[in-house]
Amino acid sequence: MSESDTTREKIIVAARERFSHYGYPKTTIAELAEDCAMSPGNIYRFFKGKIDIAVEIARREALSAVEVIEAVLDCPVRSSRQRLEEVVFADLRYTFHLLENQPKTLELAQIVVSDRPQFQIESLRRERRVFQRILHEGQASGEFMVDNVPATTIALHAATTKYRYAQLFTNQTLAELERELAHVMTVIMRGLMPTVEGHAVPETQIPSGTNIAPIAATSDASDTSTTSGKSA
């Protein structure tokens, strides 16, 4: 890593800590410069403004989320249905815990999406590529009856958007979201798979857990969902 890369990384690390603790709006370039033992002018050598630092942090979080669901695809001996179900549940658990453990990340995501719409478009494309890969594999094996993979990919992604950074949309608990997602995936699977060995497609079961994002203990409260933003 060059000296320039090292300095840039130092700024990102300092900003991540500041944003996580104080929040994006309350963090100033002068404070970041002080944390990095450099002048504010030196910060601007690497980033045009504070929002550009926020975008880089959000980009890395988004890439980490995609890496989590891509890791599920590498698990051996999985049907296309199993891969698809495990991907959406792993994504839900990972992003839910991320926002639960780092609440200021929600604020940062909303600011980045509002200020830089292109960031959201790029994130959606990365996520859709994962779904498209599974649908292609299921189509090739004959497990999924899909005529138009690109259109089905968009529909599948739209149907599961609520369960990606769920706190942007709702204040439901993880347990509530998992039960709801299981019903949504049942409807989706019965559309992709008319029958299983001549029998009706069974309901989706909530995965017992993965080594990617463990289920947190949650209350069993009633549904109190409220729409509050867009997906990051």
C-alpha cells in the first residue's frame, strides 16, 4: 500500500469511527483532520467533501453485504431453491444486525442514497446479479420454470427489497421479519416451481441459522411496520 493509500485509509477509518459515534451531520472535516493529525486541506486532497467519504464507507458496507450472500452460493450440495432461500435470509440477518449494532449506519445510508442516487442504482445491480445467477442455474437444471430470467430477477429483487436493510422500512423485530419473509418466499417458490416430484411445493422454512449472521434474540411483538425510507 502506497503512502497515499495509507493516508486515504486513515481518513476513512477516522470518519467511520466519528460517523458511528456522533453521526454524519455532527462530524466536521476539521474534527476528522484533528483525528488524523493533519490539516483540513490535506483531507480535501483525498476527498472533495464529507459526503464523498460517506459514500466510500457506504460502498464498502454494501460490498460486504454482497460478499455475505455470495458466500452462501459457494456452499456445496445445495439446490437452487435452497441457495435462493439461504441468500435472502442471510442478507436479512446480516443487514439487520449491521443496523442494529451500528444505528448511525442507517442515518448514513439515508443521506448517501438521498445525495447520490447513483450509489443506490449500483447497489441494486450488484444484488440482482446474485439473484440472476441462481435463477440461471435453476433454469438450467430444470428446477425453476423461468422463461425470462432478467425480468424474473427484477421481480424477485423487488419482492424481497423490504428484507434488505429492513430498518429503512420498518421497526419490526428480526423474528417477525423472518416469519414474514418465509411466507413471501413460499409464494415466490410456488411461482418458480409449479410442483416438486408431482406434489405441491412445500412452504419455505426459516433456516435454523448460518455461520454468516446468527439470529439475535428478539421479542415476539405484534407487527408495527412503518415505511420510512429507501433501500441503501
